[in-house]
Amino acid sequence: MVRASANQQNPKPLELGAKLLCRWRDTYRTCEVIERKIDEDTGEWQYYVHYEGFNRRLDEWVPLDRFDLGSVSEEGKMTRTSKRKFDHEEHEEEGELDLATLKEHEEATKVKNINRIVFGKFQMETWYFSPYPKETARADVLYFCEFDLNYFTRREQLERYLNTKCKRFHPPGDEVYREKKGDNYISIFEVDPSYQRIFCENLCLLAKLFLDHKTLYYDVEPFLFYIITEVDCNGAHMVGYFSKEKHSSEEYNLACILTLPCYQRKGYGKLMIAFSYELSRREGKLGTPERPISDLGLVSYRSYWVYALLEILHKHRGSISIAELSDMTKFRADDIVKTLQAFNLIRYFGGQHSIYVSPKTLETYYTNAKPNWVINPNGVSPNYKPYSERTKHKPSGS
């Protein structure tokens, strides 16, 4: 196939909604043109594209010479079959969100407004739109104080702030967990927006850069936020966080979870999940994550659930019921059943369903898992009390 060069281009810009091939890494993939703009430096058109079948986190701005201009259709539309396939791939993970809501959300957030952030010693590419104030709209990069989450559009502003105003070396709130890991410590801080509202709002804005369908960024009052950090001689550096409702009628013990991209694939997601169940255990309740669960969140949860269940099943002798597993783990029964089904751990024998663990499954998901996310109950602060206990004697509205 002969690719058309930029010199052969039609003077008219590509239409919004056009479907054509675009170079992605070392191949060409079908994409849709979502938005366009003129580059102020080159005077050339830039196009914001979504690659068919890919998550929106890979959407990006590309120049004209990345396209195969001979592949664009006259109408720029997908066939009905392709459209149905696209809708299924794009939205099958979203669970309870209806298609109309998803479409409205995607239209409002279709173009990333911040391309990169500088956070501590790391620079990260963002994944999604986040509703930062208009004064940041033209900033390609945002610079963050990693301790209080104040943000700036220029590096010199951040440096001046760190040198003259910021006196923090850890997140605000109470340290509720500490455990030694190698030469450093892992610490978790509980932050209540009743006392640290600005921090929590800034945290939600930051999280939205990496979570597609997160909508909470201003109504933070009903939640508690748990910030996980790596602690060294320079302070407690935020790795990620999870939030949970102060009062949940649905047994939700986790509302939103994020590990920053620079710390992913190190077990921190499952560490936060494990801590959320430790909190449920101390509250004497079952727990489950709020729905819908993101694609990355579901991967972490299934990995955590299956390991915890196999740890019990490996050591247990005799029969055991789903209710008993639920009581031992504080997992909700339907989460246990779906996990057993997902890993083919339920078999039909003698007219009834039974739990069956094959040697290969045990080896893959338990013996060789080598978790670095196990919560040590002794690492929880001796002064910690569940939120329900702290507030049950307070008058209403206090």
C-alpha cells in the first residue's frame, strides 16, 4: 500500500468524525478524528484521535503525516457492524453505567486538557481529561507539590512554593498504618475532607487524569481518603490512594482506587485493597468495592481475591461453605462466587456444585504469586478506631 505524504494533502483539514488509518507505533490502526487544532509553532493542523478497540487512555494528538490519507472514507463513518463491535469493546467493562450516560460523559471529556504532570521526581503522561480550572487549560504540563497537591503551570512557581511556603513532608491527616519495607517504610494516612477539603479536592482532580469515569471531585465530604506513601529521609511520597464512604448502606469498603503510573506493577493496588478489608474486619462488616469497577481495578481485585481464597483452601481440610469463606475473608458472597467461577474453581460433581482447586491453579495463583502486599495487623496504629466508633456518640450535625 502506498502512503500519501503530507505534501500530497488536500488543503482542507480532515473532518471531525472521519475514520482512517493512523500510524501507531510500528503499525497502522483504524482511528476516529475527535478534535483538531492548528499548531501555533508550525501552523499545521494537529488531530486528536481515538484508536478503534483501544482504551481512551491511548487517545493522542497526531500530525497529518501520521495518517494514511488514502484510507479515509467519503462519509467518514463506520459500518453498522463495526459500530456495534466498537460500542461493545469500548463499554463492556463499565457495568452499571448506561450507554447514554457514557456517551454524554465521553463527549464532555473527549480531549485531554493536560498532557503531562511533574510529580516529585517523576514526569508522567496523563490518560484522561480532568476538570481543572480554566487558567490551566493552555498548560501542556502541570507541576505538583507531592505533599499537599497544590499545582502550578510553571516549574519556577512550584520551586518558589517549595522553598518559601510548603512546610509539609507527608500528606495531611493521621498516619494509620506503618510497615518497614527494605530500607524504607510504607505508611498510610487517613484524610478527612471535613478538615482537609482542598487537599481532597485536589486529590480527586489529580486522580481524574488517570481514571476515565471518575466523576467525584467536588462533593468529597461523604468520603474518607487513604493515602499510601513510600517514606524515606526526604518525606512520605504519595504512591496512590483509595477512598471509601463514611457510611455505606451497600457494604462498600472502597469507592475509588488509584496507583500513580510511576508506581504501578509493584503490588500497591492490592496492598490498598488488602487494607480496605482490614478496615472492614475492624468494623465487623463485610466489604466490596463500589461498582462499576474500572478495567485496571478489576484485574487487581481478582488477583487479590483469588490469592486470599487459595490461601485458605490450600490449608483447609474437609468441606467449607461460601458463607464460611465470607466470614473468614470479609469478602461478600457474590464476589467469592464470581472469583471461583472466573478461575474455574467450581465444578459440578454428583448433582451439586463443589469447589475444586487444581495443582496448576494453586501453583500459578498462590505458590508462585509471591505477594508483597500482605497487611500486617500489627502495623495499624494502636490509636486507630473505625470512623463509625469515633462518631457514634457525636450529636447529629456536629
